[in-house]
Amino acid sequence: MTPMVLVYPGEESLGDSMRSELPVESVDFEMRRFPDGETYLRIDSNVQGRQVVILCTLREPDVKILPLLFMADALRDLGASRVGLVAPYLAYMRQDRRFNAGEALTSRSFARIVSARFDWLITVDPHLHRRNSLSEIYTIRTEVVQAAPLLAEWIRANVSAPVVIGPDAESEQWVSVVARAIPCPHIVLKKVRHGDRSVTVAEVPDIERWGGYTPVLVDDIIASARTMIESVGHWRTAGQRAPVCLGVHAVFASGAYEALAAAGAARIVTTNSVPHHSNAIDLGPALVPHLLRVLS
């Protein structure tokens, strides 16, 4: 039977891109809030015996998780054979250890919740940090889409004489892949995080040597944007070209995008893993091979 796709409200752009590349049908549904804040959900399509894909990026996960779980349960109750989740941005990946006594390991707790309701998960560049793979905390099948080739393709088409810049030592392996694909030089900065919104980025050694290049700051998640703001400041203070800022996940905390633009970024570009007006790189075609594998 032809698989079906349920697109969470607000995800229509990426949903349309995915569906245009796949032999799938759409799941029609209604979702709204009761006056008391509870969720009303009705599935209007026949899903009996069908595999169903739910597309829901997990920006603002605390708002989305209950409706998402209700969707999965309703689809199963109505006879769906399998229910999978495409979450281009996967939340709750940072808290992977106890930095202070008594802290909740929310990445593990969230993984248990998702694993209990879905048959498989596809995501894009999850922030693994101190983990080697999602299988360390997720008990379902997982597939990871790498955004690096798409970032390299965009840079190659839109930036002349780029030098790709990573925010910290952890980004070395990822940024080097982007640079090799272009190809162009790359450098990695030194970052010290002092808190959720406080970051110090060391100045670029011998920054003058990059005078003939266009700096391209690349990061997986742009949330507070403090790392990029600090980095842009170093390049602008040194009288170099304004950097292009490239991110996979446009999380952007309140005011972060505006602050980065005001810092002097030449352009701010993201993928459509999180809907935002900075989206210029479509993940749809990259998701398709992974979807075909899990649906086969």
C-alpha cells in the first residue's frame, strides 16, 4: 500500500518538497485547542493498514510533544501498520550528562518517550556532542541526514573565494567535510561557553592572511547566536569582509536573528529543518533516500 504523510502545522514547505519526490498520499486531519488549552485532534483519512510518516520538527518541543504523541496513538488506533517520525531538528540532545548534582538527563528521557511511540526516526545533524550515535539513547531505528553536502553546494554556488570557519574544536570534523567538498580552506575557532547566553570566542590568529577570502561561519544550531555574533565582530574589527553566516537549524531564540544581522553579517542562511525566513537550503531531496529505506 502507498505510504501516507501527515505534515504538522507550519511544516508545509518541507512537507511539499518531500511529497513531490515520493509516491505518498497525504493524511488529512484537524487539530485545534479547546478553550481550556487541551488539544482536539481528528484524523480524516483512512489509514487502515498504511505506513504513516509524521513530519514534525521539534523546535519548541514542549509545545509540540503532546499533540505529536496524540497523533501517533490515534493513527495506531485507526489501524496504521507503522508510524514513523521525521524530525529534521531533534530537540533535547544537549543534556547528556549531569553537570550538577540532581540534574535530569533530559536527552535520555526524551528518547524514551519518542522510542515508545514511533517505529523509526529520521533527523538531520543531531547535536550528538558527547555521544557517538543516536542508538545510545534511542531504541528504535534511526537514520541521520547529513547537511554538509548541501551546505557545501550552497557555498560553492553563492560565495566567491570562501574560507569556512567552525565555531570550536568539536566542529573540526564537520567543517572540514564542508570545506573539502567545495573545495576551500577552513579554520576552527576556540570557544568558551560561560552560560546559556554567554560565549567568548578567541580572535582569529593572523586574521590578515584571509583578507582575500569571504569568511563563511558554519554551525549546526543557531540558537542564541552569541558564537556567530562574537565571530562576526572579530572579522569586522579587523577590517575584513563581512562574514556569511550559515546554519543547519534556525532555532533563533528571541531577538537572536536581529542581533546577528546587526552585528554585521553579510547574509544569514539556514536549511528548512526549522521554518524561518532565513531558509534557503531545501532538505527535501536529501530526506528522500532515507525515507525510501525505512518505508521499504
